[in-house]
Amino acid sequence: MEVPRQEEHGDFSTNAALQLAGHMKRKPRDVAMELLGSIRQADEGGWFRDLTVAGPGFINVVLSEGAWQEVLANALTKGERFGAVDRKEGERVLLEFVSANPTGPLHVGHGRAAVVGDALARILAFTGCQVTTEYYVNDVGNQIDCLGKSLYARYLQLCGKKAELPEDGYRGEYLVDLAREFREEVGDRYLPVEEEEAFPVFRKVACDRILNGIRKDLETFHVHIDRWFREESLHESGSVAAIVDELRERGQLYESEGAVYFKSESHGDEKDRVLV
């Protein structure tokens, strides 16, 4: 079923008869005429003003005024829910998308993921699903430690102290801006503080403020996230340690070169993965 390019061919047109004719081993026009008879017989609501067979077997459809009036009335009644269905009513869906590491601003690629994820969430909700959107915040690990050390180095530089960025540090100008903003708030308070003591502060400041920027960007983009789930909460609750202990008891872990590996290859993965 499609909308014809030429208005005189009706509101809709279908090549169903042409598709069926080969399987039925009959002439397409004969199949089209038979379909027309069945459609007219089934049209108790008077939706079709005109049904005609054109060319080798196309069926052209013209809707009645009553059909258009009924659709418009339905649209006005249902408003934004017009066209929605309840096929998935009650089905719960957790949809995670974007979930960029809070180590820098979002880029165009993240914007694409945001659009696709948000559109999918809306479509699922339109089919009756109870959708919860989630952003998984990866706020634990080496990349966050490196982010904190990078901000700390930039802060010291702004305080007039010589400080080198970590070898694998974050060198974007956004971190210089963040360090300047933080120094305007706290002054030289952390200049005499030992790095070991200052590091947790800069780690948290960097992560939280970059994440706030991500939140604002998504809000500006009209992308709504229901739940911001922080990986740190899994560690604080003891869930990660409990799972690691259980996997170790089941013989699914081993140590190599200072890291703990999960035997994922035996479960169909291409190789074992570093767990800790």
C-alpha cells in the first residue's frame, strides 16, 4: 500500500494483486477484481468512496468523507497518543544509551546515539511499553583516576606551580577551563596539600562537573534520561566484591601479569577478559 504520485490515482494504491497473481497462477486483473469484491463486501463502515482496477492490476482507493472525518475526530480526541497501540502494554523495557564516560564533553557521535536512543524509547512507549531510560555512569577505574590527576595538574599550573600532566592525561582545553573555574571558587587552598590528600577531591570535582555538563547538553537536546546509574554505587554497596568472590569460588577467574581475568572464552567469547 502506498500513496500514488498522481492525485487522480486515488488516496492509496496497492499492487497486491500483481504479487498474488504469480502464486495463484491467474491473471493479475482477475485477482484484482476479486479483491475489490471482497473489500466492498467487508466495508460496513463506508470507508471507501471508490475502488478501481488500473493498468495490469493495480487497485486504486479513494476514501470517503466519512472516513476522513472519523480519523480527524479520533486524532483530536487522542491528541499526542493518536496512532499509539497497546501491543506491548505492561511490558517493561530498560533502555541504556549514550553512557559516555564522564571524562570530557559529548561529541557529535554521542549526539547521534542520543537521538537514536531517545527515538527508540518514544517508539517503544508508543507501543505500550513501560520504558525506563538509563545513562550508565562509568565513574570508577583508571580513566577517572587519570582525569582527577589531570585536573589537579592544571590547577597547580594555574596556581603558578610547575606540574606535568600524566603521560596518558586528558589534554583538552575543557579541563583548563574547569581548573580555572574551580580555582576561582577555592583559591590556592589545595596548593600546600599533599597530592594523596588532594586527589580524591579533584577526582570527584572533575567527574561530577563534566557529568553535569553532559546532563545539560542532553536537556538542551530534549533527550530525557530517567535514571543516572553510577558504577561507583555498585562498589559502595559491595555488589562488585561479592560477584568477584562468587566467580572466584566457581573457578571462573585467574590471575596473570598483575590482573584478574574472567574465563569468558569458555562461554563463547573470543578471548578471556580482564575483570580487575
